Amino acid sequence: MMKLKYLTNEQLLHAIRTGEFGSDVIASRQKVAVVMTQDWCSDWMRMESWLCNTADDVDIYLVVYNKLDCFQDFLRLKENRWRNDQIPYVRYYENGSLFRVSNAVPREAFFRFFGLSL
């Protein structure tokens, strides 16, 4: 069973400063997903119910950004620089490179994006 990883303040500030998560995040494993949401989001709650029970093939990082001290700065990054105002917002990386973004997706689609089967 996969355990969601939370980004540190330093990792979040790096993304805010540079416009991308650091290699310690996006290249922590061959397949990486960073899920960004707000805790009240019903789409996130549905995703969370299966995301916590995924296989160990993907490192999954979580940012619950409405709980952050740097909320406004992170929101500007997400909405202005990354041009996404929907939640949850997911960035998918393979071998350290961004290859897809999405908003809420069903479990099957999440795995399909990585070329994995359930």
C-alpha cells in the first residue's frame, strides 16, 4: 500500500521560487505524481479514497495548500504560472520530466497515464 508523502516547506518554497518542484521530488522515483488540493474539495476526497491504496510503483506527493502559511504564493504559482484553477490539480513526472497534468481523475486513468495496469 502506498503512503502519500507531504512536501516540506523548503520543497514548496523551491517550487514557488522556480516554477517547478525540485529533482528531490520529481525524480525521487521513475514515476512521480504531485497532487495539489484544498482539504474541503469533494473531488479530492473521492480521489483520496483510492489514492492511499495504490501500488508502490509511483511516488505520490500531496500538497493541501489551503493549510499552508504560503497559501497565497502557492495559489499564484498554481493558477497564474501553471494556469490551473481547478482542484485537485495533478502533475505527472516520469524520469524527472513533466509529461502530463490533470485535475480529478478516476483510479484507472491515473494508472493508465503511467502505463500501469491495476
